[in-house]
Amino acid sequence: MAGRTTLLALLAGAAALADASQGDREPVYRDCVLRCDEWNCSGAGLQHFRSHQPIYMSLAGWTCRDDCKYECMWLTVGLYLQEGYRVPQFHGKWPFSRFLFFQEPASAVASFLNGLANLVMLSRYRTSVPASSPMYHTCVAFAWKMDYFCASTVILHSIYLCCVRTLGLQRPAVASVFGRFLLLLLAAHVSYLSLVHFDYGYNMVANVAIGLVNLVWWLGWCLWNQPRLPHVWKCAVVMLLLQGLAFLELLDFPPIFWVLDAHAIWHISTIPIHFLFFSFVMDDSLYLLKDTPVPLKME
């Protein structure tokens, strides 16, 4: 039993080291966090911290130990820069200058602007396209999912949207079965990441794979229908831009002014795409409204 306990402890330690980054492995950082935790996160020190912590920080879940890690991170970064070394990562992330309770303020603002652009164009779509258009309900559902769900869900729903547009209007049963298959795929993906192992590498590979399926399917449909549907160029441009901009996520550099990193730049660069995509969706929905003799409703 003792041997098994020792083995588990060693495995846990190995896993912690595997997940660590150069910055949080530094003795100066570890000693700083340890001393800060001892002095400020217990007894009178903890009471002092809580009494001086802004309410928005406590509501956001920032703890005394989180604050210790943040302050010690910048202490370590300062020493690295003083000695002329490259800025290290901490716990798998670059150091960011915190604003209010936002650890990555530029990405947070860009995410908000993405959501705002999506809502603005959704409102314009709902006022410009009658609900009797065959793609109306599918497009509205897609827009809401873009606001509230993760990247994998958005891409999978885009694939479903493509399936409805290419096959479902003539074969609704096929689109329905395919939609259920995508739901099972998403459930398996989320379950693995949540319950088995949160693997960043696997998640990236999975998103790239379904992103390529989304790209190839939409581009194939655009090329096939370009002679009779002049508005499909907008869809093709959107798909190419999304795939091209996704490569920004592969860039890896310390944040500019400790705020702007590759992930934030990717978020910002995708904001204008919403307007072009919804322009395509509106054109296509109005085309289908004129071209479809019997209104269909696809959920």
C-alpha cells in the first residue's frame, strides 16, 4: 500500500512538472510564491488582503494565492529582463498585465467586440430576411451558438449549416441524422477534455481537422454554384480568411506591451468577418426565399 502511495505521488509530481513552464520552475518564483503565501494568505495577512481587495476581484474569484503568483511572476520577469534573457512563460501562458480582473484584457475586449458584431448582424439579418426563408432558423441558431459556445461547437455547427444548405433542403432527413451525429461527436470531444484529459495538442488537432472539413465542404459548394449564385464569393472569402487567420494561433511571442499576443490579434482580426459572412447569409436566404416554391423550415 505504501509503495502504491509513493508511486502515485511520484506520478503526480511528474505530471505537475510536465505541465509547468520555465518561469514557474524558477527557484526565485517558487520561493517568492511560498513566502507570499505564508505571509499574506493566512491569519492577519489574509484578513488584510481581503479587506483591501477590490470587490470586483473577489467576485471574479481572484484569491490571495492568485495575487501572489501574479506579483511573483512580474518579479521574475523583471529579473529575466535585467539579465538580458528572453521572457519566460508561466503555467503555460505568457505574462499579461492585468486590467481590473481580466488576465488577458485585449482578448477579452476582442471577444466582446466579436460578440457585439455578431449580435448587430444577427439583428440586421432578422429584420432583412423573412422567417419563411428555408435557412432562417438554422442561421439564427448558428448566430446564437457563435456567441455562447466554444470554437469546436461553432465549427461543427458551420458544418451542419453547410450540410443543410447543400443537402438538407432536398433531403431534410439526411441533415437531421447528420446533425445528431455531430452532436454525438461534440459530446465525445467535450467529455474527453473534461473527464479524461485536457490535452491542448489534441484539442488543436481536432479543431484543425474539423476546420479543414468545414473549409473544403463550403469551398466546394461555392465553386460548384459560383456560375449561378454570384453572392457565393463572400462565403468563399470568409472561409479562406478564417482558415488563414487561424495560423495566427500558431505564432508564439511575448505580449506586445504585455497586452497584445497572437491570440488577441486573432480575435481582433476576425471581427470584420462577421459582417461579410452575414452579408452572404442574407443574400443566400433571400435567394432561397424566391427560388423555393414551398417554404421549408430547417432547425
